[in-house]
Amino acid sequence: MIFFQQVYQGSKNSDANLRKHLASSVHQVPNVLYASQTNDGSNVQVPVPVISPERKRELHTAAVNCILRDGLAFGIFREPGMSQFLQTAIPGYVGPNRKTVRQKIAKIYSSYTTKLRSVLSKVDFIALTCDLWRSSKRVHYISLTGHVFNTKYETVPIVLGCRRVIGRHLSTTIERYIEFELKRLNIKQEQLVSITTDNGSEMKKATSTLKFGNRISCMAHNLNLVVKRGLCLWTEPNPDDFPLVLDSNSDEWEDIDDIDYGASDVDENLIEVAT
């Protein structure tokens, strides 16, 4: 079969599949199907609008930003439900695959790191915070955050790094991680004024050398420990830890109504002066 001076080859026994291929959205050649093929319910694709490269890049960028902002899976726009929605909302557009998303995120991360180095080089003082935690899937992470003042003396938190921790959480591992992030962003030691952490033994050991500034114990973590242990919110108290038993019915306890707070000993002259 020859169309527009171009040769299309098919099976020697039948040209039915070739006709369907020519009528599909790939070539969109008109008037090539047999009458039986147009009415047999065959899967001939309906021509759809073509997305320009500029529009496709714009939509891909919006999709990647959506994934980053909402913490979605990299392959969310190739899922069957999402693909069907996109064909309804934007006919002809196919969302980015996982590889495309990874590449675009890598470029965004590289650009952000370059800008962050430039900004931090102009900052005189930086206060650090470092924390370790475990996700719901029992995966451990460590993060490093910087806090600086802007020209209006408003605090600006900056995420300096976040990594997965594999193996034991030793003080040497924590110390190497902090050094790695500071070196990667060209943050000098003379810029560091303090580092705030929890009271974990390894974390305290890694940050108490004054290498990262004065160590400050996290007040929120301390308050959490006081409330948790004081009210026994998550663990039942061990009776051996509380050997003192107070009997509220003991005769040794004085009725609160009979307590003399020493009001009679107050100098009446002082009361007159106060009034």
C-alpha cells in the first residue's frame, strides 16, 4: 500500500492490521478501513489533540511540583486512575514517568543547593538543630537545620540536609553527617554559634565538643519528657520506683481547714500602709 509516496508494508496474507494501524492516532490516514472494520467495535483510537513540546514541559513541571509539595509517589501520574483523569482533563497529555520525575527533582535540588551556598556565604551567624527519628516503616532519618536572622531580625529556618541512617546511631556517625552537610554547603566553623539537640547519649556526645558551637538541650523535648513521665502517659509506673505510700486518711494529716497561714502575725501597720 502506498500513501503520499510512502510505502507501508504488512502481512502477505492480509492487510487488515495494516489498515487499522494507518487509521490509528499514530498516522491518522483517512478512508483506509473496510466497512466491516468501522462497525466491528475494533479498538481504533480516536484522534486526540497533539500537545506541543512547550505545553508538555509546562505540564511536566507542574506535575513535579505537585509531587514535591504533597509528597506523592514518583509514578503517581502513570497510575490508571490518574491517567484516565488526565485524558479527560487534558486530552493528549501523558504524565511524567518515574525516571522523568527523578531527573527533574535532581535538577531542582542542584539549583537549590547552589542558591543556598550563595545565601549562606553572606550570613554571619547560624544556629543549628539536629534530630534523629524513626518513620512508621521503622526507617531512621537524621536532619540538620539552620536558623538565621533576616534584615528585620526575623528567624528564618533553612533545611540544610536530611539523610537516611543505616546501622547504629553512633556519635561518630552523627558527627560525620553534620560535618558532611556543613562542608557541602561551605559553612565555616566561625559562623556557627550553637546547635540544639535532644538528650540522646550519642547525640550529646557528638555535639558537646564545641565544634558546632555551644550545645543547647531542646526545651520542647525536655518538656515532653516531663509531661510523659510525670503523667505516665505511655508506660505504667513501676511500684518499686515509688516506695513512699501516702495515706490520705492518716491522722498525721492536718485538716486543711484548720491550717493557720499566719495571718494573725501580719503587722497591721503594714496593712494600713499598703491600703
